[in-house]
Amino acid sequence: MALPERTSAASRCPPPGRPPASVPHADRRALSSTLHARVTESRLNDPAGTIQRTVRIGGASGFWGDSMVGAPQLVRHGRIDYLVFDYLAETTMAILAAARARRPELGYATDFVDSAMKQVLPDVMRQGIKVIANAGGIHPHGCAAALEALAQRMGLQPRIAVVDGDDISARLGELRAAGTREMETGAPLPADVLSANAYLGALPIARALAAGADIVITGRAVDSAVTLGALMHAFGWAADDYDRLAAGSLAGHIIECGCQATGGLHTDWQRVPDWAHIGYPIVECTADGSFVLTKPPGTGGLIDRACVAEQLLYEIGDPSAYLLPDVTCDFRDVRIEPLDAERVRVSGAHGRAPTDTYKVSATRLDGYRCAGMVAIVGIDAAAKARRTGAAILERTRGLLAAAGLPDYRAAHLELFGAETLYGARARGSATREAMLRVVVDHPLKPALEIFAREIAPSGTSWSPGTTMPGGGRPAVSPLIEPFSFLLAKRGVPVHVTLGGERIAVEIPSAGGSADGLPPIEPPGWTDPPGTPLVEVPLVRLAWARSGDKGDIANIGLVARRAEWLPLLWDRVTPEVVRRWFAHLAHGPVERYHLPGIAGINFMLHGALAGGGPASPRFDPLGKGMAQILLDLPVAVPASLAIDAGCQSPSSITTRPAAT
């Protein structure tokens, strides 16, 4: 049977998530910061030992550079037991490696000491809040020393533990001789490695807390481990209690990116009130592994199923095999249950034995990079900007040749305002404002210093309406390339240093499989016979969020109504997604189903031009890819389009359906 005729409804679809007519200003009366009982009991007397305890953990940082308001908000208004920080994206590790190469005392997230702890350390000590942070980067003892000095100036004496063992750089020669290869490309381990750190898990954090640490600083640890380590200590979870470890890892995953769990980056951004005072996330965890997500009272943001489901999908791969050092997680059956306007319950994670290897993230110097920016205002701005970029490259290539220097190893032009990332689907509007970005790579720094000097002359030499927003010559920076590989856990000794004592941590090394579980297919979809179809944009049918894993972009979709999931599975196929991103993604597209949240996860290989610090794009982490996909037209029955809010019955224009 031929498909019924389609008519586009996209132009008649109002934006989803219209904001309320007015958003009341949040009540920000200061909450009492007196000492409180933060571990609650379901009954006062419990001789059988069945008290249901709740542990509250606040996530104060999603990356190095997150707002300075998170820690004070959670400590003073969140009634938390633990304050956790995640700082270490792969890009951050590259930055820290470059920083320590310049100054040996650096190599850690300085904001943790100079901003976060400087603001809250007295309150943390007074309230008995435990602090866990992977702020140590590639120099955790340097971070601990800086924090110790801060505490001494404040007259405080916290017990600071450092987790050691992630730095495996001393073994690089041995690993190179053994033929170690990059886990995705198969490239051999290079000679010029700047840093090499294994992703450790939660066990050493739990051990540090058990030894009496007030503050635990790790180097490279997986993002969710700072939360899972607290829960393993608080509830006494064993290393083989895999379902609970998966649940605790999910709690950590939800809050590891800060406000992304409380309305940040939400598809329906218009619905999220009071961005300026958005609340940082708190998980209220119980011993069975279930938890409630909330935020401090009186703060902005939004707690609902959609926000949490978007974050669950963020930067995961196969949801049946989310690989962590402590557990392999299966998130397919996770359920998100709204409790009230400020709370949702999350449950249903399952776990099994982790693999016997750690992922190691290494970095190496791969030459130098310089990025120059020029703004063009006026008629035909995009065309003028493209010609400007071509002229910059032609001129500087001539100067390089005259100086006896080789050509650029890579050159990349992009235009802000001209929908570069949309490829052939960019709208043909004649923009009158465009921002040109020219990125060049070269093995020699002097070559890029020539390039840097030739950006500003465009302001007087070529296009009318040229202005220079960058404020001076662009900097020439080291180009740090990530290199990832697997390393057997049995060869990575881990220990905790606390109060001058070195405490060995036993890590189970017998591993499980990294393979995913058999896929779960959603029910099939069949259009009702004789039903006319209309095209609606995907954003009317789903929420979405995207992120990165190296050179792989992940795009997670959540059906706005669970009953629409079969239609989305039928229409938004891997091949459809591959064609939609053909200008950006050059590898295969994988698809996974998460029935518990009516979700779909796509993995687009070769989609980020190297990803992270290696990518020259202005979106190297794939943050905008979900937004691009949400423009995809999807054919739906006309009645469903009405349900999606796109049309009124009188506005549907169709032709007779085929029979």
C-alpha cells in the first residue's frame, strides 16, 4: 500500500513548552543554617533494625568552570549530608596536562579550592557535611596541599584524603612495548605522552570515608563515582551488590552535570523559570538504591520527568551496558515517577559485574592550534565572511611558503549565523550579521604566530562592515590530543593517603562481559488504514539531549507520550538519522531502546571531527546535535498531529488517503 499523501504542518506548530503567562519570583528567604539531623528515620524506635534512612547528596559542579553559586546554595539551603563535585571532562584533562607542563604546581581544578571551598569550608565543617571531588586532576596531592593551606588560614583542620593510583604514566614504556593500542582507532601508543590516567571508581572513595576523611580528593575518577562512593559508605553496600551499585551510579549520573538535571538545557526551555537562580540538584537516596531528585527550596529551575529523562540519556551508549569501574549498568527499565512539583522518584536500575579493565585517558602534544574570529555586518554578510576566510588562508599560506614553513596540517572555516552545522538544510535567509571563525593547526608554533598577525588586517583590507570582536590577536595554543586504551585492573594498585597514612584499597579484578544484553524492541507501529499523514517537526513529539564520547555523538530522544514511542521507532530510524547528519557524521549510527522512559538513544560515530580538544568545530562536544535533529519532519496521522498541538481540525489540509 502506498503511503497517504503528506502535508506539512511544521509552519503551523507553535513552539513546544510555552512559558506561563507569568512566573512568580522565587521566594529566597534565607534558610536556617543551624546544625540539623540530615539522616532521617522512618520510625523513632526500631529495635529490629529496619529503619529506612535517607542520605542527601548535592551536586555542586558539572564541569570545571561551573557557577560559583552551586556550593553555597547547597550547603546553606540544601540540608545535605554530602557535597560532591565533578570537574574532569576529557577536554579538562587535556587543559590540566598543558597547565602542569607550564607550571608543575598546577594540574588540578583550582576553582575547587579558590572559589568553592573558600566560600563554604567553615559551613561544611560546622554542619559535618562530607565533601568529595575529582578536582585533583593530574595532581591530586597539589590540590590537597592548596586546600590544606586554605583551611589553615581559616583556622580549620579538616581531614583530607587523597585517592592515588590513577596516574599510570610510569608504566608507559612497558605498555608501549606490549603493543597497547587506542581503543577506537587501533593506533599504537605514542612516545610523546603528557599524562595517562585510569578512570577509577567508587571503592577508594568509600574506603577514605570509612577511614574518617572529611574531604576526599581524587584524580581521574568516573563522574558518578563521587556519588556512589558516598552511598557505598553510608549504606554499607558491598562491591558485588550490583543492583544497588547501578542505582547509586545512576544517581551520580543524574547529578554529575549540575543543573542539567534541574531544567538546564531542557528542550522546553520556555517552561523553566528563573534561570538566574536555578537550583542545583540533590538526590535523596535510600538503602534499596531508589532515590528522589529535588533541589533547594526557593530556587529556580524545573524538576520533572522530561528533565530527568533527558539527563539519563546524556552521554551514554548502549543503555544495557553502561560500563563503569564498579558495575556494568542496565538503565533500560529505569522509571521516573513525579511526586510533586519539586520531586521525582527514580528507580529500576539493574547491575552486573564490571569488566576486568580500566579505561585510561592519555594526552599528548599534537602540534599547535590558532583560532581567529572576524565579524561582518551588512548586506550579504555570509558571502563576505566566506571570502574573508579564503583570503586569510591564501595570504598566510603564501607567507608560510616564503618563510620556508610547511602548509597548515588542517584548516577549518565556520560561520556563526549562517547555520553551518545544518549543512544542506540551512535556511536560505540572507543574514546581515555573520561571525567568521578560522581554525588552523600546524606542527610549529612560529607558523601560527604568522597566522595570528594576519587576522586583524581584515578590518581595513577587505569587506565593508568588518569588526574585530576578539580583542587582540588570537592566541596560539598547544593542541592536546586524547588517546584512550584499556588496562587490566590487577596491574593498577590503588591506595588512599590520609593523615600521613597510606591505606591500600583492594579492587576486585575478576571481570564480567562488556557486551550489551539482547535488545528490547518496542511494539510495532502501523498507520490506521485510510488515515492522511501530515509532517510535524520531531520537537513536537519528543524531548532530546545530545553529548559526546570522544568522536561519537549521542542523541537521546524521549517520547512526549509513551504511546508515541512505537511511531518514533518506526520513523526515526538509524538510516534517517544518518542521512540527516550526512554532512557531519561519517560513520555508522546505532540505536537503542529504553522502554522505562519511552526513550531512544542514538550513537553517531565519526560525528565530531575528532571530538573534544581535537575537534576544530565550534560545537566540539555535540551539544547542538539534538537541536538539529528536532527539526526533522516526521510523518504522523493527522489526529496525532492535533494531539501534538500542531493543528486544529479545521486547519488540516490533506488529500484522500491511498487504499
